[in-house]
Amino acid sequence: MKADLVIRNARVVTHAGEFHGGVAVAGERIVAVGADEALPAGARELDADGRALLPGVIDPHCHLGVNYPYEEDMRDQTAAAASGGITTILLYIRNKGPSYLPFYAERRAAGEAHAHIDFGFHFGIQREEHIHEIPRIVEETGVRSFKLYFGYEPDNPIGIVPANDGWVYATMRATAQIPGGVVSVHCENTGIASWLRAELQATGRQDLGAYTESRPAFCEVETVQRMITLAELTGCPLYVVHTTAASAPPLAELARARGVDVTIETCPHYLTRSCYDDDLDMRAKISPPLRDRAEVEGLWRAVLAGQVRSLGSDHVPFFPKRGEDLWAEKPGIVSFPWELPLMITEGVHKRGLPLTRLVEMNSYTPAKRFGLHPRKGALQPGADADLVLVDLETERPVVHTGKGTCIYEGMRLRGWPVLTVARGRVVYEDGAIDPEVAGRGRCVTAPA
């Protein structure tokens, strides 16, 4: 057998361990994994020169088509993702219409016409009809993941319809009956945050710290506990998105110990930036907010203890932020190209995070949680050939030239992707995206 692509002389890392060797690819799949001498010949042979070869990053949390046209975002933002070693993205999408079925058909078709990498969907519950539609959604779209939002007042600047506990309970009760079903929740106590926001607004403060102080960490922790209770009552798997509070992951671990299926996700920005960093202003507004340095380090302790099991970027390319009014500013930043370098720099190099744990969080767990494993998130024969080759020693500053707000500009990061392979095709190499791969991405949430 002759493979299409063979990468040898690599430090091959999976969630379960690592070895020296490589991977062989034929078509879109991995056909061999092992020592260099055990691999077949390839039409193209690459010497990794000892660099780290990882499963492609699966980003389970992003938002595209919110401000800019969806088709445009699916083209240029998936290119940015591929440059960061991301080979699959899962989009949280919201539809205020009564049905997700035509919305899904339109978004899937447009995505497959433009995306550089594979993609899938979670659906946001934005009206009661969406809850009643869940069985039909699963049957006709294959989507089994649903999100509900707390922490947003009705007049929020991005138009999210906030949930109530009744919506969550009903959604969990329906989703618990679906094999592979999961409910994601944005956890912040809306009532407390609204009250504190009014108090902080009245002071006239416009600094980023005021936004954080208007929705303190205990608002998040209280709602995480409440959602765990509902998940336990219904038997529904719970995925807690973009966790910022250091005391939330231990709560989830206590619940897991008694059999509750709960997964905690965090994002690189909550592990690297603080709301009181001197170089940040209201344009670094994110929902939930950046925290102080004590919470940042507490969250790292939870990561290193294995209590944070998943990573997402919460990447959202809004129009340029106005920087005029903190309370009216849209929350959200972009992170695709720097997610992996940030985690390698701050986690692997600075804090001793094993690469195996990083792979577990940014590839294996998202694949398992959202029904993509073993086709995704694995380096084994038969899996999709989604790979990223990383030079752990390359150091350079973050430079942002695209859409959205970047809060990492100028940071020197050590450990960058040099090659990204998506379903067997090299999509990023030598600092450039292959222009011919746009439209090659496929929807991974599809009817069985």
C-alpha cells in the first residue's frame, strides 16, 4: 500500500500518551499510525524533525454570521481557524423564527459551499416552539445539542433571548430521551447581574473592571449549581460553556462523583487575560466577563487538576467595537489563530500542562461529548486525517489583521502550528492557507 501523505519523525501525541513515529494518510482517512519504519511509503513524505504531531483541534464553541454575512465568515474565519490548527468547529447558532429546520438547511448548504474545514451546529433555544421541535430537529438535522442563555437582560446589545428555569427543565427533559443529546448552558444569575449592573451604571464608570464587578463570579457559580440540579433531576448531560469562576469546576466534579454527566468548558481568554490588565479597555468586554488574576490562577488550578475537561474559543467576529459606552458595547472577541499557541505558552511551557491533557481538552473531549469520536479527535486508522504539526519552540508576537476584536495583540507566544491537515488535505503550510480548499468543509451534524 502506498499512502498519499506520510509524516515521520514526529513526537506523536494523543490524549492517552505519546511516542516517536508518525502517521500515514490515504484519501481523507488515517491508514497507519506507529513507528517510522512501520509506516508505508507516501506520495508525499514529510519529516517532522521531532516536532509535535497532534490531532486537529476541535473548537466546540464559536459564533459566525452574527454581524458579517454568514457565507463570508464561513470562508475567512475557517481559514483563520485552520491557521491555528483547528480542523473542526461547532457553531452555536440562534434562530428567532419558529422552526430550525429551514434555517439548518440554509446554514448547512452555505457552510459547505465556503468552509475550509469541517463544521457542525448547536441550536440555541430562543422560543418555546424550539423546545417542542427537538424530536423533529434530531430526526431531520442530526443536531443533538441545544443551548440556553442566562445572564442577558432583555435589552442586551446582541439580541439574545434569555432563558428561564422552565425552559431549561423542559429542554433537558426532552434531550435526556435522545441518545447522544446534550444541553449547554451559559451560566450567570440574570436577576443579580441586572441589579448590580444598575448600581454600577449609576456610578458613571466606563472601565472594563466595572463590567466584571456588575456580574461577579458568584453569579456564575450559583447558576452552575442550579443547572447541575436540573441535570441530575432529568438525567440530561450538561455542558457548561465558557466557565470563568475557579470554584465552578470543583462543583462539577462533586456532581460527577455521584453520577451526574456534566462537563466544564473554559476559554483561553479566561486563562490569560484579566479585567484589570492595563492595556485593556471596554473593547475587551466579553460575556461572561474577564476576571481578576486570582480567578485566572484558580481556574488554572482546576485545569491542572483535571476538573476543566473541554476548551472552546467563543470566537465571534463582530464589527469594530465603538469604545463609547461600556454598557452598550457588544461582548465578544476573536481567538481562532491563537487558541493553541496561547494554551501551549501559558499551559505547557509556563505551568507544566502535559500535551496529552491539552489534546484531551481541545480535541478528544469535544469529540466524545458531541458525538464525533472516533471519526474526530483520534489518531487511529479509520479516523478522519485531521492533524496539526506544532513547533513548540517557535516564538513570535500575535499580529491581528482580520475581523473582530483581538485582546492578545503584541503578546509573544511560544509554540505555533506549522502544518494543518483537514480530512487528509494540507490546508495550512508555511504560513499560508491553500486557496483551493474553500468549500471543502463538510457538516458533521447531519441526519444519521
